[in-house]
Amino acid sequence: GSSLDRLHQVQKAFHVALYILQDGLDKGLSPNTLRRQVAALASVINWKGYKSISHHPTIRSFLRGATNLCPPVVHRYPTWDLNKVLVALTKPPFEPLQSISLHLLSYKVAFLVAITSARRVSELAALSVRQDLCVFHSDRVVLRLDPTFIPKVNSTFHRAQELILPTFCKKPSHPREHQWHKLDVRRALKAYVHKTATFCKSEALFISFQPSTQGLRVSAATL
């Protein structure tokens, strides 16, 4: 009697769970939200033979169906306007370089290095300000990875690769060239290295501007 009652209660709870999920789907909840609901329901509903109701074939089938009905959106093109960003970097508050705040200068330099080098963020975080690893020439800046860094493809070739970033509109003559020169990565890097030299506590190129961690290396995630 009691075991049969218990079985009926579990079956009823399971059907209620399915009803809740179906109701959520009908109201437009995303598959990820439905999965979180299943996780919450699993904490109060046990189903014999399964570690969690999320493993039950019916629940798994439901979630697969929900995903097929509402597949995740794939952004094949940037959701931001590169031209707008570049134009913004040529104007206040990102100019003039000599007087802007360190955090705005950091944003500008990180963006320009990232977009001109097209390297993984882990590699950008491994760039060094050491004189032999950050070399300024009149027409370019050459950046090398910290020798202790292990790249995703760990080969001598990949470890020894240089980032050669050319100057942009080195000798501007008309207004448009003067504006473009404000996107010169060498110019921005030179200003950044000079500004951070007084307080850097790491040989990393990109360091923190936050008061509590100022001068310390920033992680790839932060970058």
C-alpha cells in the first residue's frame, strides 16, 4: 500500500514537472532556462534508477526537442560596428594620448594591439615590456612573447613568433591622415609604456590600472 502510494506520488510529481517545462516552453523560455528548471526540479524529485530526473529519457528528449525548436542564435557577423569604434578612438575621451586617463589609454592600446595583431588573447597577455621583447623602430614596433609562455600550439616556431606592428600614417600631412595617425598602434604603445613605466611591478606589457592591483600583470580573462 505505502510503496504503491509512493510510486503514484512520484509519477504525479514527474508529470507535474513535465507540465511545468511544457508551460515554460509555451511561454517562450529558452532551452538553457528550461535546463535550469530541470536542475531545480531534480533537487526535489527523485526517480528510481536515475541519478537525476535530468537523465530520464523523457526529460532528455523534451530538452532536445526544445533546443531543436529554439536553436541558439549564431552571430555570423560582428554585432558591433568596427568603423564607429575606430572613429571613437580618434576623438576625446581617447585623445589626446598625453592627457587621457590610464584606464582609457589601456583600453585603446589593448584594442589596437588585438585588432592589428589578430592573435589569441592568451598570447596578448603573454607579451612583455622587457627591452629585448618590446622593440620600437622608427616605422614599426616588434613584440615577442615571454619565453616562459606556453602557446596553444607548443612548438619552437610558435614560441619564437614575433608580432610586427607597423606604424600608421607616420608623417601625416592632411587632416584625414592626422586623424588616421591617432590609430597608430606604435604611437599608442609608446605612450602606454612610458605612462606605466613609473609603477609597473611586472614585466608584462598589459598591467592593471585598478588601485588595488595597479602595476601587476592582468590575466587573459581580464584582458
